[in-house]
Amino acid sequence: MAFRNPWGWLALLLILPLILLYILKKQHEDMNISSTLLWQQVFRDLQATRPWQRLRTQLLLILQVLAIILFAFSLARPISFSGQGGISYIAIVDTSARMQAVDVRPSRMEAARTALLDLIRRMKTGDVLTIVLADQQPFVLAGPSDDKALLAGYVNEIQPSNGKTDLGSAVQLAQTLLQDQGRDGGQIHVFSDKALSGADSHEELFFHVFAGNGENAAVTHVGYNVSDRNITALSRVANYGTGRNVTLELKVDGSLHNVKEVSLPADEEISVYWPDIPASAREVVVSISEEDDLLLDNTGMAAISDEHKVKVLLTTERNVFLERAVSLRGDIELLKANPGEAPESSDFHLYIYDGGLPALLPETGHIIAFSPSAHEDLGLTAEGEIQPSGVIINPQIQYPSLMQYVEPEGYQIANAVRVNVPEGFTVLLQDRAGSPLLIAGERDGRRMALFSFSLHDSNLPLKADFPILIQNLLNWLVPPGMTFTGQVFAGDPLPLSPFPDATGIIVRSPGGREYSFDAYPPPVFHDTREIGFYEVVQEAGERTYSGGFAVLVPTDEVSDLRTDSQPLEEEGDRVMQTAAYPFQREIWMLAGWALLLLLLTEWWVYHHGI
């Protein structure tokens, strides 16, 4: 047992004046009496009130002394430690990139691990511990377990990540786990470089804060602009601390290309330009030479990739509106051909047929067709004509993004082919009678959008949202940027957009790990924990498409090592006590109830003259 307020025991000094009240004699008064026969009784009274007489045992005195003892016991705020344990304990470890900082020696993470190991060492028999890692998505690393060796092994393997974390979600997960375990009591201990606001309202929540307000500078952005003959890189460098001078190095494809000395004012961000980079460059890296309290964000980078053109074949007699709407995409390489004169090559990513479908569809590539004829391979039937009465969006549409910003209320269509909806297709536009006017779907890994009418028989090309509709369809059929040329932050998932003819995608990490995916459905790459350049290779028969992307540190989240507030001074004793005695229960309220019961007993004894 321990006491939060040992000074409360000073209340025991009240016993001394209580005893004095019982042993001191009351002052007497002279009185005239009528007979000496009463002297014997007076003598006995004088004996009873003689000062400093020997203290006699009385029930009231005993009760009042016990009341003072209980009062002092309550003021001392006793804490009970169950010898049998049985208390649930949950430890949350913050794994953000900030925990790599060395402003707390040897590092914030190492200090957190040491504190958690000390907590494990002090566990009692029957106590259980659960370890939760606060990552971008919190998860349970170990437990609940009472095996100290096993738990210590897990703790020693904890490493900080290169990205940000969601500490609030980790606390919510821990609170849920604490409720689900349903034991007698429990506590949640958070090992981080910051304390969440509002944590004081949760008695079961304790923060162990490891932060030293470190000095840090970071490369927050690296971008580039490609001209005809060379590349110009733009970098931004931020200073999270006092003013300083730093040396910046530019590396191109692994070789040192340029060095600059720059002055960083306190708490400011500056731009640094790097011209005359060769047009053949594929990797640009800007780094700060000087060491600071967080080395991870001293480097920024950008991957430069060739832009792959999307090859589109438009088969039409003449349709200027359609041609212009398709050409709005800068990465589209458009080839036009008259019906019956289309090239036999199947080396196109997208085929647009303005008037019917060919009997033999190309082996690869996606398709847009206007006023299609029946096609057995697709299960498409076209029987007769209809005169659509108004145009509306299907209320049960499966691809809502395709109709984004499209307002078909003003569309007018003279006539359309009556078509069915083949398996795997869905209706996007229909007339008020429910007849399909635009259907879309997938068949054998290729996507198709089929209009049941000709653009020449409608006012659709004259509408302001016609180019929007075409671009929506293009973005669905052949997504722009099919090889990722940008950057992503550590831990963020990255959707991979395959080429239409791709069958597989390979991603290689900076550390050499290789990941393989089927091209369709388009995969999502999740393991972006390493900082550096990733290579993406798309396999399409005998051809391959190469590209890449850079994974960077989320500097906006992790680079400012300064804390908004120092570790909570008011909670300092509470945190340190918890570190030494992780499983405790205050019992002062029990002593308070016992004191109240004792006072009621003393009042009853006094009034009954016992």
C-alpha cells in the first residue's frame, strides 16, 4: 500500500488536544454549604476533577481517537496494490516519424521503449498487458498477456515508422479493448512525444511524454518543370527552429550535380531553384548536408518519367464535335480513319466507332460505340427504333462518376436503336420509358460504353456538358497518368492504373522487394513504408511500360519537433507514480465511509450516556 498525500497523516496530531481535554480538570468555584455531611461527596468530586489525573479508559475517547485516525487515513489518500494482480494494462506506443528524433537521447523511441520495459518489469502476478501500436491505422501488437519475457521481446522489436500516426484512434481502440476485457480495473499508458488535449478527463489514461523541442530543418517539397532541352527543379526548405545556414546538395540519377549555401531564417520556408538539369534525368534528389535532430526529412526527391501516350483510333466519316471532345486530353494520341479503312493494327488503347460495331472486334483495347448494331460476342441485340421521350440518368446507376456534372434534361434525340442490356453492363442514360440510351460495362477485362443513338440525330454535341460526358468516359476507360509519375507520403495507399493491354504489374521498392499484381481489377499498392524511389513495370505481352514514383516523409506532420506544451507538470507526479506502480486503486473513499459510520456511533454513545 502507498499514499498519494503522506502529509495527511499530520492530522493525527489532533489526538493530543483530545486527550488533554480528558485529563485536565475543570476550574472549581467556592460555595457555602449547610452541612458537612456533604463533604464526603465533595471530596469524591474533587478527586474526579483533579488535574493531570491518570487517564481512564472511556468508550467515547476510544471512538473519537479512531475517528481522528480514519480522518488522517483519508487525507493521506491510500492506494491499494492487489497482491494477486488481475488488472488489465494497455500500452500505446506512438510510432510516428517524429519518434526518430534524437533531441531526447538516445532517441525518443528508445526512451519510450525503456520506460515501457520498466513498466513490464513491475507487473504483478495476474496482471495482463496489451500492446497497441499507434500507426496510420492502429493495431494490436501483442496481448493481453502476463508473459513478461514475451512482452519484452515485442517491445524490443518496435521501430518508428517514416510517416504520421493516428494517436487519437489508438486511444479509442485501447479504451474499447479495456471495456471488452471486463476485468476489475485497468489503465491505458501512452508512450509518445505529445499528450492529447482533453486527456485529463479520463482517469484511466496516463501519458509518458518524450520530447525535447528539437531543432530541425526539412526539405518539404521537390518538383520539376520539363522544357524542350532541360529540366528545372524547384525545392522548398523549411526551418523549424532558430536561424541558420545550411548546405543543399542536388543529385541527379545518383550523381552530385550542384551545391548551394542558403540562409534559413527562423520559422520560415524558402524556395531554391535548380536549372540546367539534363532532359534525360529520371531521379532528382535535394538534401541538407548538416545533421539536426531529425535526419529523416533532410532529403526530398522527385521521380521524372516519360509521359506515355494513350493511342486512340476514331473511326468516323466526320464528327468535329467528337474529335475535339476526345482531344481535350493532352496525353491522347488520336488517329482518325474512315469506316472500312481503319488500320488492321490492334495496337490502340481505345477504339471509338461513330456508327456501328465491326463484326470482328479488336483483340485488345477498350471501346466506345455510337448507334451499334447487334453483336453476338457481346450478347447485344438491336431490334427496331424508338423515339426517346426525354433523357434522364438511371436512378440506380452503378457508375455515378460517369455522370458527374452531366445534366441530360435538355437532351433531344430524334431516334435511337432499341437495344438490350447485356450481362455485365448497366444503364447510365435512359428515356422516361426506361429504354437504354447509354450503357457501360466490362467484358473479358475490357471496358465498353455504347450509345444507342447517333450523335448526328441528337443535340448532344451542342450541349455544354458534352465534353464533360466524353471526358468522364475517357477517364473511366483509359485513366490519365496510368504510370504514376508523382509522389506519395510514407504509409499512404497508392492506386495503380494499368494500361488497357497490360496483364500484370510489378512494383519494386527501394530496398529491392518485389510485388506482383494482376492488372485487372486495378490493384492498390499499400506497402509504401520505405522512403525512396519505387519502380513500376507494366507487362503487356511482348511490351513493357516502365515508370516510377517517389515516397516521401510527410513533413507537414512530422518535421516540427517543437511541442505545443511541455510534458504536463501537474500530471508529472501522477505519471511517475504510475510508471513505478502500474496497477493501483485508491481506497480513501472506503475510509471516508468508515469515518462517517464511526461519527454516527460516537453521537449515539454520547447521547445515551454510555
